[in-house]
Amino acid sequence: MARLQRKARRASATGAPRVVVVGMGFGGLATVKQLTRAGMRVTLVDRNIYSTFQPLLYQVATGGLNPSDVAYPLRGFAHRYGARFRRGELVHIDDAVRKITLSHGEKLDYDYLILAIGITAAYYGITGADKHGLAMYTRRDAVALRDQILAWLERLSEEDQGRCLAITIVGGGATGVELAGTLAELRNIALPTAYPDIDRSRMRIRLVEQAPVLLAPYNPSLREYAHRQLLNRGVDVRLDTKIREITADHVVLAGGDHLPSDLTVWAAGVMAPDSLGGWGLPQGRGGRIRVGPAGKPTARFEYHDKGIMATIGRRSAVVQLRYGMRIRGTLAWFAWLALHLVTLLGNRNRISTLINLAYRYLTWGRGGALLVDSDPPAN
């Protein structure tokens, strides 16, 4: 890394191109690595001081990981690669003079500007979804959901046996399947020891998907396996089901049925953040930035598809690799675990995640499955 830092100092002295990268998700981080190695003068911009490892947010939401396990400090990352970091939100782009303005007023000059700002939840015009639905795309979202779940469990332990907790996950993609499966295991295995006074039948998990299948991009055999695994864990899976409205305590289906739902998690789609609309850039479907005439790319885009994977619960996952290779069950689960540990940033995060996940899955039935770092909100 010292070599990269020396290269960055030489780039500054020799007037190498100035590149500003806005957004430090997977795309932004990978871009910074390549540009600094190429000798560019790189500035990182993000509203947070950390980068979030989104694939494990559902583990934070269900008390399996601490929030810090999925966060990597951006100042340390910038120093490691010889770049500089500025915290703030992009509010204006002046392409004529090649300058951007951040939310606190700082202006940054650039020769090249790269926008990697990520995504936010797409609610598709469903009434009440943005107000009553809990998203799962940021660390704050995951912590908020975890606190809500814990608050409800505390309420159930204090109230009479007639009260139940109904959780609805909207969206049968990887996020929805992983969250539903983990919540079901928390209820089936961890609840009897962590909350022995709560009968597991008082916690109901429902997964709603408007398509006829779960995990649509996967091979049919893997979809069917995931569906069976969720049913075996006691998840109420509803396919071909459209939602008309979400209220504070119900999900209203297109056919008029009202499903009780104390917590509704929205994992049904993504779009570009609303803030992008104020930057004066042409946008297409889902808020995507148009990057060339008539929305066509300015250069051929090539993507190396390594495959897709999702976990349903302990020792249960599906993996679909290139060239048709498919794995499911225990082997797929270990592959999922290994890949996530490798791709996490920072050795501390890798070690902490390995310990916490091992502790969770080894102590499910002995009261060691829930990690908390604060008191849940009062009801």
C-alpha cells in the first residue's frame, strides 16, 4: 500500500487527471482501486464515513451481526489507496466548469466525474409503502428493523397470550428470501430460549411476491428448493399476490383481502435515489442516468458474471454459477459463507463476522442468537 501512496503523491506533483468518485458502494470502491493504481488523483465522496456491505444487512436486522461488522471506514480506505476522502452529499454539478458542490458548501474540481451513488427502494406507487414499509438498503435501515423486532418481542413477553407479531416481507428476491428464512429460524430455534415466555406460534412470518416464483433469476430447481425450505421453516409464502396498499398494521391485497402486519419490510425493487433528479442530468427508466445519445452507452459495457447465490437459513442455500453449475444445501451454504467472508473489507470485519455468525448458528438453541448494542425503543 505504501507504493500506492507514493504513486498518488507523484500523480499530484505531475498534474495527473483529477477524478471525483461519488458513492462508495461496491462500484465506487472497485473504481477507486483501479484509478489509483493507474496514477490518477482520486477524491472519494460519500455522505457516510463508512462503506456498507449490503449483502449481510439482513443479519444485522435479525441480531446476528453488529452494525460495525458490515461497515468499513472510508478514511482508512482512502489513505490505503493514496486517495483523499470528503464527506458530504452531492447537491449540484456544474459540468461547464467541471465542478461539483457538496451539501456543506464545499466545491470540488474534476477532470472526470464518476457517479456510483447506489440505489433506494422503489415503491411503484403503492399507497402507504413509503410511509409504513421498512426498507433494507442501508445500515440504518437494518438497525431500525432490528430494534423494531426486539421491541415487539419485549412487548409480547410482557403482554397476555392473545397478542401476536405478524411480519410481512414484500418481495421474493434474494433479500426477501434470506430475511424470511432467518426470521423463521430465529422464531423456531432462538425464541424458545431467548424468550421462553413467548410461544413461537405468536410470531408469524409471511413472504409476499407478485410473480409466480421466488428468486426469478435462478434455475427452476433452485427456486423450488428455496420455496420448499421456507415452507418447511413455517413461512407463509404467497406467490402471484399483488399488494394495493400498506397501512400501519395491515397489508391490503389487490383483491381486497386485509392481512395483519405489524412490521412490513419492503424488498420488492430498487430505483435511483430521488436526489439525482436535482443534478440536471437526463434520466431514464427507474431514475437511471442516460449516458449517451438516446440513452445509449458511450462505450461497450462488459460485465463478468461470476454467478448468484442466496441463503435460506442455517446449512441451506442456493448457488448458481456460470456455465450452468448449480449447488444447493449445506455445500452451497458453506460456499455462501466463504464468499461473504472473503469479500468483506477489513480483516477485523472478517474475523468479527466469522465469530458472530459461528456463535449464532452454534448457539441457536442456547440463547446466544441475538446481538444487541442498545435498548430497543419503548412501545
